[in-house]
Amino acid sequence: MTGDAVHADYTHDEALTALPEMPLALVLPGSTGEVSGIMALATEHRVPVIARGSGTGLSGGCRPVADGILLAFDRMRTIRQIDTDNQVAVVEPGVTLEDLNQALMPLGLIYPVSPGEQSASLGGNVATNAGGMRAVRYGVTRHHVLGLEVVLADGTVLRTGGKYVKSSSGYDLTQLLIGSEGTLAVTTEITVKVQHRPGASATVLAPFSTLAEIAHAVPRLVGSGIEASILEYIDALAMASITRSAGLDLGIPDDIQAGALAYLVVVLEGTKENRVDEDVEHVGVLLGELGALEVYVLPPSAGTQLIAARERVFFVAKAAGSDDIIDAVLPRAAIPDYLAEVAVLGSRYGALVTGCGHVGDGNVHLSIFQPDAEKRHQLIRAVFAAAIAAGGAISGEHGIGTEKLAYFLETQDAVPLALMRSIKSVFDPLGILGPDRLLGMRGSPL
């Protein structure tokens, strides 16, 4: 499809700062063979190719280029196999998290990676190494992908990995491709681990007077032997916004809300209700000792609604007029000092900065309210610099794409950047895959 036949949804992803772009052509392949043919043709004519899953990314990673092909996987949404004996699923890249988990549910299985948007595609998750709230227990995408089928820039089909869980046989190309944001190859099939679905769960909510207390509490919780599925902090402003948007009343008294600057959300899961109840009691006592203003065990419906509301925080921030949404990752013990510095930086640049994050694995999400583009750029640069100074990185799960490219190139050391570009040149010598993103390369890197 070209021109007016290309729906506007294909011209952008969910990045707030990326302007829509109409591609030279939108192509919807239906098979690996068709992808191979498209890539061979693109190489022959040196036409850039951008791969797109569901378009739920926040970094401009699947935004088209005007002189290139947008390769979208709407027609490749088949779950090719669910192998219960080996506990794996083999899927096409357009399969969404919702698709896969609906198919797994009757079998008592789950794919536990949950980056927050269930319409996200598995292909997109592989591209960005998606994580989410459950990463503290289950890990991120790379911990669950066992094998890939990909098409290289020249149309060559490559298989990596398989249904086995470990290998000591040469370079691990599967792991290299995960997180490469479509700049090395186009994913056409994914083999992922699945596991038994928990039979019981409970949600504990603990308001704290400071975020520093939450950051101090998390290592104690992790070290207690309790395997929480979610350890999430939500600042008071973000909590008020998401509960109001969802029409959710958690029953927290006004005096507790007045004294709470942040909330810790703990989700516990297990095979048996009595075991989860024991863990809840243990966590409640521990949180009380660690300074929680109160500890609430939410009714199942309220707990589910709170997690769903937290997963929709991007759309709440967008509706409120947020000018950008970023993430950074750092050692979890560094989070209080980091957020204190972010507050100072926000004040310096006249911005409101609010957020929440996966405090269990150090991934902080920030909504930036500053309409002045130059002030916002200076603020975000300073925020990312603070994360790196604290031993972190500028993205834990959103990726670099086009919108964080300038910050990445400014902050990345020269040696690893040169090595990444060398790897890119081997996979894609003409530089047609994902130009102008991740590494800032267009055309031949040689």
C-alpha cells in the first residue's frame, strides 16, 4: 500500500515527541518466504526497511522513513505450536501477548513477561527486550526467548537456538539479536519458554512517607526469601492520577494519603492460597517494621484493578498533557538519591516530573511536563547523565529508537559504540535495516 491507502496508525508509534511519517510503501508479508523476498529486493535497490509489530513502543523505533518500506506483521499472527512437553510456544512476530496468553490459559500455562501493554507483539518485545512490572521475578524477554528465525538484510533466512534451554556452542546469536531494535535482522518466528500459571495471588499496598524508605525496604523484602512477582513504587501524584482515571477507590483514609509521598505495591503469587496467605502475613509484618504508614491487603478485584491502572499510566500521563515519557535503569539502592536529584533538575528547568517504576529491578519511569523543547532536552540530558553517574543506563526497557538516539550517542563510550557499529556492518553491510535509530547509521557503515 502507498499514499492515502496507508492508515495513519502506521505512520508513528506511541512516542510523544516523534512526528508521523508516511513510508514509501507499507508491506504486509504473510510468510517468512515473503519477508525474504522483500528483503532481497530492498537490498538490490538499497531501500531502507523498518519493521513494525503493534506500534506500542515509546521511542520511535518503528516510525517509518519517507524513502523506505514499512514492514508490518499484521498478517503473521499465527501461534505455530504450543509444546506442553517442552513448555515452549512457537509464534509468529505479530502474535500479541494477549493472543498468546489466551491460548495458554486453558492449558494452565502463562508467558509471564508483561511490559504493560497486552496488545504489544512478541516481535516488538524481542526488538526492545521488553520487561515490565513482573521482571523482578520472571526476568525480561531475553530470559524467555530460546530461539529465533530471522531474515537478514539480503534475504537470507537464519535460525538461532531452539527448544533447548542452554548451549555452549559458539556465539549466542539469539541473545545478540534480542534488543537490537530491528537494526540487525527481521524476526519472523520466536520460540519462547512458558510456565505453569500461578493458582493464587494477593496484592499488598503500603504507603510510605518517603521514597527513601521504600528503597530501603525493597532489599529487605527481596532478601527475606519472599519471591514477589511485582515490586512497584508509585509516587503520590501518579497514584492519584491513575486511581482517579480508573475510578478506583482503594479505601485509604485521608490522613494516610496526606502523609504518603509514595506507595509500594507488592504482588505475591503461588500455587496454593494458604502459602500465599503466609507470605502476605510475613510481608505485612516486615513492611510495618520498615516504616510503612499502614499495610493494606487489597481485595482481589481492587488488586487487579490497581495493577491494570498502573499498566495504563502512559495513557493517563498522555491525557494529562505529558510532553515526554522516559525510562532509566540503575542499581535499586541508588533510586532515592537519583529521584531527589531528578526533583532538583525538574525545578531547575521549570518542569513537573512525576513517575513510578519497577523498584525491584531499578527501572524508573518518568513523565516530563515541560512544553519548551529546548528546556526539556536539557532536562532529559541531565536526568540521563544522573542515571549513568549512579551506575545505570538511559533505558531499561523502552529502547533507544529515534527519540533517545541523541542522548544515547552523547552518553555511550566510544569503544562499545564502535564495536556495535562493526557488528551492524556484518549483519547489514548496506545499512538498510532500521536507519537513523539506535546507532544513528544510514547507508553503508563501511
